[in-house]
Amino acid sequence: MAPSLLATAGGLLLLFSFSSAQTRGDNIALCTPNDGFGKYCPTTCGVADYLTRYMPEVTRDLDSMLRDLEIAANLTQGTEEKIVYMKDSATSAQKSSPQDSYFSKTSNMLEDVLRFEKTIIQQEQQIFELQNLISSNERRLADLKQLSIQLQQKCSEPCKDTVDIQPQTGTDCQDIANKGATTSGLYYVKPAKATEQFLVYCEIDNFGRGFTVIQRRRDGSVDFNKNWIQYKEGFGYLSPDDTTEFWLGNEKIHQLTAGSTIPTVLRVELVDWEGNKRYADYNMFRLGPEVDMYRLTYGYYFGGDAGDAFDGFDFGDDPSDKFYTSHNGMQFSTPDKDNDKYDGNCAQQDGSGWWMNRCHAAHLNGKYYQGGRYTEKDAGEIRVQKDNSLDFEVNPQIQLVVLADNGLQTAHCRVAITLLDINDNAPLFEHSSYRTAVWEGQVHNTYIMQVYSQYLSLFDIRNIKQAYHVFYGTNWWSH
């Protein structure tokens, strides 16, 4: 409205100038009409004549415009009065009735309008972002369509299995070799008691012997710390070039050995870090069903240059060492299913499944040490502590405990303990010295020996001296 009013005011000022000039021409009698008016500067009576002819019409227009201005001025004044009245009324309403419901509703409505406007702006921004996202998705969809076309073209070509599986099949690898197979690799076998065939790696030598490989350790790439189900079904990876680690599965091993009428030979092949190879053969190898916890049995040691570790090991400390470390007749144990002969859980401590006794002399599923390097952390810290003081009231005794603080494998360790006295009143022991052993698989915080003694002087306990030595390999500690 303001720009149009200013333009009108400018026009009015110009018209007022013409009016003054016309009045001034009427009072001067020296005007001479000049036909050149319009071509030359209007300084003659032509101006007066021009104004005389057009003055009535201009006057009418001017009067009309003045009336319009007066009306507009009246309307403006009325509007200003209403605005002032509304402001005064609002102020008065706020002062007189601050809790006025209509005023509150009006304020709330204004707030809602502002909030809605803000929401609309946000939604417009979201719409803009969604439009960009739609455009991006459309481009991606076009790329995917193109890729789909390429895949369809590729899949229309004849497919070729990248895993080379030999075509011959049989009940086991020896059966496959008997049918003429001479190449080691992946084959499908179906034992007599199996409901379906499964894949195995067959190692066929130059003499026509076919070995079904049930376990392979090469580089420690597969973790053998598995539960019962995993050992039952098998884990790891079979490869046609025999470069991967795996456990075939206890159920498959049971089916391979239980359904055969020909005695099965178990061969254990070992290779050290220098590449030296050793082996051990066990005849009449068999694995029981799951209800018998896949019990391992074999007839006898068939020979080899690796030794007969399955028969147990005599540590030289106790006649029962070999009996409690043999594996023939043992049930399979895993960290979550303990079937060993020990009070603890050998499989849980070793972190792998095996035919545990109490615990073992051979463990081919144990922790894999790269390069055969053992650290103190791997072996466990061995220490001896005095568990309780001499009890001079009833049956005095000293109790010593060998601890593996981190609970890991401890390896074979000899402990020699000697108890002396600093004077002539020596305690009476059954033996002058005691020996015990700690071996791989020993459970954490296990009591390995108790030493009983009687002391002659029950009133003087200050002259007792205990001395003990702990031997670990070629190292020893004295405390």
C-alpha cells in the first residue's frame, strides 16, 4: 500500500504546479497565442490556453482523488484506533484476568501454528531428502538390473563344480581303492550302517591301501575347543589337496568302524617341526555308539616307530601312572560332557575333546603350539604352598599343594619335598622324603600329596623347618 500512495502524492504535486501557472497567466494581459506551443519551451500564452481547455477535467480528477485520500485517511485513522483499542484491551485483559480461557486458547493456537509451520518445514526437508534417496535407489536399481542381466547370462552357461570330487564311491576308502582308485582326494562313502553317504578324504598309497582320514592337524587354523555336538557331527574343512584341518565326526567314525566285517587298522601319523615322520598302528580299532559315549577300543598295538602312547605312560612316580593314562576302553569327553576317570574335567582344562582317562598320555586334539614353542604362560606357573600349619593336638600333618595359577596345561613336573628339624627333636615321618608328579592335564588347585608326621615335643613348635624343592624340566626352584 505504501508505494502506491507515494506515487499518487507525486502526481498531485505535479498537478498543483500546473494550476499555479494557469492562474498566473490569467492575471497577465500580455499573452499572445503561439502556434509553436508544443515545439518550443512553454513561455507564451499557449500554456494558459492549454490549461483553460483541460482544467475542468483535471479539477474533477483532482477532486475525486482528494475524496479518495480523505476516505483512505479516515479508514487509516479508524484502523489505528482499533489497533490501539485492541492493544489496550489485551493489556487490560491480561491485567484483569490472566487466566482468561479465550486468551490462552488464542496463544495456544498461535503456538500451534508456529509449531505446524516448523513441522511443515521439517517435513519438506525430509521430502527433499527422500526424493534424493529415491533417485539414488533408482540408480542402484538400474545397476542391480544390469548386474542381474550379467548373472543370468553367466548362469546360462554350463556350471562346473570347483571342488574336485572323485566319481568312485564305496563303503570306505579301502573299498574304493579295491575298485581301482589310485588317486588320493575327496570321495563319497556310505558305510553299511549309514543312512546316507558323506564326504571323506581318502589317502591311497602306492600299495593300494586306502586310508580314511578322520582327523588332520596342520597349522592350528581350526580351533579344536568344541562341544559334544560339534565333535559328534564333525568340524573343519575338507579339501581335495589335503591342506586343511578337520575332525570327521564321531558318528561317522562309529559308522565306518562298527559296520565293517574286516578288522580296521588305526594309523597315527606324526610329523615334527623338522619334518621327521613317525607312525603308530593299532589293529581292530573300533568306536562305540553315542549311547556308549563313542568308547574307543582296539585289539593291540600293531607296530610303528612313534611308540605306543595309547597304552599309557609310566612317569616313574607311581605304579598306577600307566593305568590312569592309557586310552584303550575310554569314553569320549568334551568340555561340556565329562566322561573321564578323573574327579575334575580333563577336556575342559585342555580345551578339546578326546578319549580321556585321568587324563592322558597322548592327546592329538590338544592345544596347537606354533613351532612347538612353549612359554611359561602355556605351561602354567608351578608353585608349592603350605596349606595349613602343624596340628599338635591330633595327628599333626603338613599339606602341600601344587597350583597351576592360570589353569593351563602344566606338562610333566616332579616335586620333591624334604622336611627337616633344626635340632634333635625331628618330627617322625614315615619316609625321609616324598615325591609326586604333576603332568599335563592336572586339574587346577589339585591336592597331589599329603605328608603326615608326629612331633615329639608338643610344646615347642618354633624349631620346625620345612624345606622343599620343585623341579620342572631342567629348571628348579627352592623355597
